[in-house]
Amino acid sequence: MKKKFTMPPRQRITSRWYAISSLGKPEEINIENYTVKIFGLVEKEKTIPLKYIFSLPTMKKEIDMHCVDGWSYLSTIFEGIYPKELFKDVKIKDNGKFVIVHTVEGYTTDLPLDFLLSENVLLTYKVNGEKLSFEHGYPLRLIVDGKYAYKDAKWVNGFEIVDKDIPGYWETRGYSRSADIYKEERFEKQKP
């Protein structure tokens, strides 16, 4: 069944999915030794090998991508896992409310922990039936439904649980922390 779609304000449809990297792409990634670490406000840190992540049941989800610059790439089928699968045996401390998503090249973005663990977020490695390209974040890219694409971190290698909303790379440069596409939350409001 096709999902109901409403175009967010001031977006335009594009037939091309742009491969934008804020810090450039990593020189090289060793897939054999690739891991994702869950750390911060947890009882015990967890390091998860990529091979284990690839062995988990795959989810498919149609998600439209919306860039803060105004382009929208529609009806894209992403495959991967819900991040909550990685957290199943992780004991998060009571004050853990937010997550900083870390990547191989040093990019970060922030999300509320409950949102990361919802079905609005997919840790993906395939797009439209094909392996995600390196330029688009292979082996693991976060896809965050309903948020601008700067929340879609490429080359994800860590989830740091924290007690307050700590801004990531673009958020420290004035981009909205919530990034809701339908409320057009592109940038933080300027103080008078």
C-alpha cells in the first residue's frame, strides 16, 4: 500500500539523490572490522560487529528524503534495521534521554532517544534493492523519516546516550535540532 504523501513547505521534487557529505567522505573503511558502539549513559557499553547487524532481520520502508536546501527525493525504498534492535539488551540509565549519532569521519547529529528507538528511524544498508553506495554512506546510514536529511548520518559507527540535547555538526551552525519537515524547522529561531 502506497503511503499518504504531503509535500513539505518550500520543497521541490528532484529525480536525483544528491550525495552530500558535510565533512567529506572517509578515505577508507575496513568492512571486516567495522563496528557500531553504544556508549555513554548505559550500564555497560556494547560494540556490535557489522556482520551481526547484517544478520538481523531486514526491514523495508518507503521514505521520502527532504534536504534543508529545498530538494526532495521521493518514494525511496530503504532496507536495514530499526536501531532499537541494537539496543535490545542495553540497559540505559534513567537520565539517558538523547542520543548523539557518531560517524566514521567525525560527523554528529542529535536526536531524542525515544525518537531514535521508534519506527521512524532506519539504520540502512540498501536502497531500492541495491547495496547503498559508499558516497551515500555504506555500510550504514541513518534514515530519519520526517526530518531534514542532515539528520541522516552516513557511515554510522556510534550511538552515545546523553542526558541533555547536545547539538551535532549542523545544529551547532544554527540548523534546527528538531528538523521537522512539515513545520519547516530548518534553522533555530533567532533571539531578538
